[in-house]
Amino acid sequence: MTFPNGFAPPPFVPHPFLRHSHAQTIAGGLGRPKPGAVARTEELTKFRIDDEVSLSALCNWQPERKTRTTVLSIHGLTGDARSSYMYGVAEKTLAVGMSSVRLNLRGCGDSEEASPTIYNSGVSDDVRAVLRELGGSGFERVVIVGFSMGGNIALKLAGELGAGAGNLLGLTAISPPIDLARCSDALDATAINRFYQRTFMRDLRRKLRHKHVHHPERFPIDGLDEVRSLREFDDRFTGPLGGYGDAAGYYEQCSAARFLSRVAVPALIVQARDDSFIPFEPFEDEAVSANAGIHLLATDRGGHNGFVATRPDRSGVPSGWHERGRFWAENRAVQFALHLERAEARVL
């Protein structure tokens, strides 16, 4: 692994009771302290995407908001701006003096009623519009932190922007499904993965039924109860509704792997080799290794978006790193954002 000068991530040492992939995956969403001050000071902000769609975000602003970096967090499949990992990054971001914007994708959280459409792994144009609006409001330095599906979206966007990234300083993608077809197949490959798949499917069915109530012509749900796998759902609903045709077209057009060669901002990918439904092979592809700006932080353990460490760490950050210190990947995301901010300051 090679990292830019000045960025030295400490090794991940999994909690001794959480050495198995599934234990890490499940624990990553449990046992966190309540958001506290972050929730008390958050502001609901609307971003206009187009004539039909508005996205909401929960924002925590620093007094010097336009002179420091803003961390824009993007949640994963079935998540939203109030997911525990989103609060975790926000707390750490505020602790080091940066502002936090936690985005709700289409149909998620407070964006559900403001958007007549639903999200998918390819909605990078939405995040581009948010970046543009932030830039127009004077926020000249933004770092994206994307979790799982949000990480795929962030990497896809960076590839689409290429050298014209504007106010995007860089990004961290945690457990990103950069090859959607392989990930979809992995979710249906084992009994425990099918448990995760059923959890995802329950939420996706709920969202689609909700949209059908308000927009029955736009969102037909014929056969929805018969769908058992994510690939079937994407073939019957996500692909056609998103304009990709079918699941194969959706996976081909929206997998971040095909955009990595054009990523021109520093990008940190945090990925565990034992992630049960994100195969590691795509991260060994030349598309990752050939781009000097992409830094793969690979760990043997960590599960999917877990990375619960044996003890809190404060590496690479000032004081104020406290309750959520065991969540190692979140720490690395904020550490990388600080590194990018300092590197930008040196250039200026």
C-alpha cells in the first residue's frame, strides 16, 4: 500500500470478540453512543437537483465554515442521513474543526417526500448538483465520505468529473461495491448473505410501495412480492425505472470500476478482504493500482462497513477524538480529509 506523504494510517486491529466478518458487519451498526450534540445542532438544508427533485441534508456548520473543509457524507443502501455511521463521521468532523453535511439520497430520510423518484448506485449527478450548490455558496473545499453504495457513487462521480473536479478536494470510499454485478451475485451466494439480502429487500420493497401509492403510473409494483433477490429486483425495477434497461445494463453503467481510471482527485478506498458480499478481486484490478491518486487501504478483517477496533485510536488527529474512537474506518476518513485540507493549504 502506498499513501501520500503526510498520511500515515495506523493498522486496523479488530476487537478480540469481533474477529469474524459477520460479527464486524453487525457490530458496525450497533453499540454506538447516541449522537448527542451533533443531533442537537444539526440544520435541515434543501438542495435543488432539478425541477422535480430536491434532496435534504443534515448540516452541522462551524463558525469558520467557508475557510475550512466541508465533509459531505453519503449513506449506503437502505441508510439515510441519520444512520449511525453518518453521525459517527459528523461527530469526528466537528471535533477537528470541519463542517459536516450528511446527504439523504432520493427517497431516503427527509428527502423521501421531496423526490418523486428513488435512488440507485448511479445517481452521481445528484451529488454533483450538491457540490455545485455548495461551491456557489462559497464552500470551496469539499471532501466526500461515501459508505458502501455511497462510496460507489462518490468514486463514479470523481471519475466523471476527471480533472474538472472543482471544489472536490478528494474522497474516501468505505466498503464500496465497485463491481455491482459481482456484489449482487455474492449477496445470493450463501445463507448468511441471503440474510443481509432479505434485510435490503424489505426496505427496497417498502420504498417502492410508498412511491407507488403517490405515483402509481410511474412506479408499477406488479410482481414485487415474487422478487426474492437483489438481482431480480434490479432487473425488474431498478434497471427500467432508472433508465438502464435491466440489471445487466444498470450494473455495467453504474459500477465505479469503469470510472476509476479517470479519477483525478486523491481517493482513499477502505476495504476489508473478508467482506462477505463485496468481493475483493475487483480491488486487485489494474483499474485501481494503475491510478496513482487512488490509495487502497486494505485490511484482512473488518467485514462490511464494520471496522470495530480493539481500542480507540487518536492517530493523525488532534484532541477531541473520543466516544466513537473504535470505529476505525470513520477515523481514517476524517484523517484523510484533514490531510487533504493541509495539503491544499500548503499549495495555496
